[in-house]
Amino acid sequence: MDRNITDKKIEEGDQPVALAMVYGEAGMHLEFLPHGYPCSVVLPVITKGNREDVKAWSWNGSTSKPTLKPSIKTTHPDGSVSHIWLTEGVCQHLGDSTDGLAGKKLPLLPLPVSERENDEE
């Protein structure tokens, strides 16, 4: 699988909390790690155009303060639900979340370096 990692819009002094990847014909994907998730999330993203045409999330292009639209709702293996808005690198956990984080605003967690090193080998 062709994988090119790109960093877009890294503001001076900010650390990336997300990775942008291109998977051949599958297109651009964004990887990030919210609180309450057992592992990182990888979603198809676009930075321009109509997201309905490609079934992807709209992304602001930033890896240090990513914003995605629409919201992200995940059912975890234990049956709990996380429902978040990701805006400027901060997850707003919505009221229908059953993961214990409803109503909280928490920044993305840094992606573990070991995962990135293993992917590059």
C-alpha cells in the first residue's frame, strides 16, 4: 500500500497531534487519538470539494490543530459510545456519549511514537 505522510499547516511552536496519510487510490486519511479511545482513529478526509461526493470528513488541513466536520460517533468494543466534535485539536464530547466523558472538552492525545516508527519500517 502506497503511504505518503504529509504535514500540512504546522504552526510554529505547535506539535502535530495527527498524521495525514495518502493511501494510493483510497486518498487522504487523518489519524488522531481522542481521550476515551482504545486506539487511534483513521478517517478519510478532504480539504476542498463536496464531502458527500467522496464520503469523507471535511478537514482544515492542520495536523497540530485539526478540525473535522461532521461529528465523529464511535461504538467501542465494550459497547460504550463516544460522540465528539473535533475543533482546533480539541474534542468536545457530546451529551449522548456513554464513555464517561460527556460534556468534557479535551485536547487530542499525542500519537505514540512507536506506532509511527513501526509504520515507517
